[in-house]
Amino acid sequence: MNTAHPLLCRIPGGSAANVMKGLANLSGGRVCCKFMGMVGTDSTAEAYKHKMEQQGVQPVLLVSRQAGITGTQ
């Protein structure tokens, strides 16, 4: 969650992630939905993982060896 501004929040997305979230939602948990991607070593990575889990998607996230910011690579 972005604490810099109270009206802003981070929502994981992108076309593949959105499809997985939609499938998880439509199936009511009957379909195992996984999303594979790469994240950095920042708080955004943890927030992304947590939000995907909340939405019924199992995140399979590789952590970049180069200390970077999630979403910039």
C-alpha cells in the first residue's frame, strides 16, 4: 500500500495477471490459478504477492538478483 498519499493504492495487474484474477473470481476457487513473474526486492514486491493471494491467485514470483524496483525491469 502506498503511504505517500492516502488516496493511492497499488493494484497488481498487467494482462496476464488480470486474466488469472478474473478466472479465479469466476471459478469461485474451483480452478487453481497461478501467475509467474519477476519482482524486485522492494516493498512493492511483497504487496504484489499479498494482493494476488488475496484475489485467489497463487503467485510464483522470481526475485531479481539485481536489487531493483519491481516493475522497472
